Amino acid sequence: MVGYVISTEMKEIEVKARIRDIDTLTGVLAAKGFVFGEPAVQNDVIFLPAGIEFPEITKGVPVVRVRNADGVFTLTLKMRVIAGKELIKLEKEVNVSDDKTAIEIVSLMGFHEVIRVGKKRMECEHDGVTVCIDDVTGLGAFIEVERLSDAENGEAVQEDLKAFLLSLGIGTDDIITKGYDTLLYEKKKPC
């Protein structure tokens, strides 16, 4: 297997949770000063290196996403930086002019498509935290909170984000530790 070098640059650190009552949650967020923009439709195509499937993603394995967000196209590379922590990762992103060509390039580089993720997202930033309310096709409604950090201990930042979710009335049983792509993959994989 190819060895991958992991950068010590800024990391995207996230916590996600299922939403039971979206109206109550958005009311609590509004009372705290969070103002969401208009919803955007995002369609993602997720790729992994040849020979690797979701259960085999480990620290340092590149995951590539091509996103169409209401006609704005991005190419994103994500890599886990802590073993066993899917939502703490290095992320690099660039705008591209066309998703179909980006998908073709990624495929020609030896990556294979593993899953597609569609969602409607409302997003805002407040006090250095990005909050997203997502309606994910095939999964339902979620809240995602994230912060960029260069902290060595991304787990401490993740615990702070989890505490923030709990302060909104999110229950600990609703917090998830996997990305939407992994959740969809696990839901669709043959038994």
C-alpha cells in the first residue's frame, strides 16, 4: 500500500447529531445569534484510492469529494489525522469549473467512486463555529458543527463542539461519529 504523508496544518474538526425537532433547534440557535443563509442543494461524489473501501479507511488515506453546490463545483481532499476519528481530518479544497471533468480526472488518477451524497444545507458562522442544518437524502435531518483548528489535540476541540451541541438540547444518543458518506455506505452495503 502507498504511504501517505499527513500535514500538521489546519484541520477540520466536526461533530454531527441527528435532529429530532428542527423548529425547536433553529429557535434555540436564533436566540443565540445564529442567522442562517438560504438553503443550498449539494450533490457529492465520493472517491477512494483503488482497492480501498469504506471499512478500510485509516489515518492518512485520501478521500476525494467532487461537489456540485447549486452550480458551484469544488474538488476536496480529506484525510483522517487521528486513527479511529473520522470527523477530525485535514481538508484541502479548490473550486473547479466543471464537476464532470473533475470526476473524470479523479477516476483517471486511480480513484474509484464509492457513494453519492445529496443534501439540502442551511449554514451559518458564529463565534468561529460553522453550523449546518442538513437534510440528507436517505438519512434525514442532522446538525453539523465544525471548527478549523491547528490544535495538536483535535479531540479536545471535538469535545468542546459536543458540549455546544448538548447546550442546544441535543441528546448524547443523537450524536454520531461518522460522516454522511459512511452512514449511507453502511445503509446501502449488502448484508
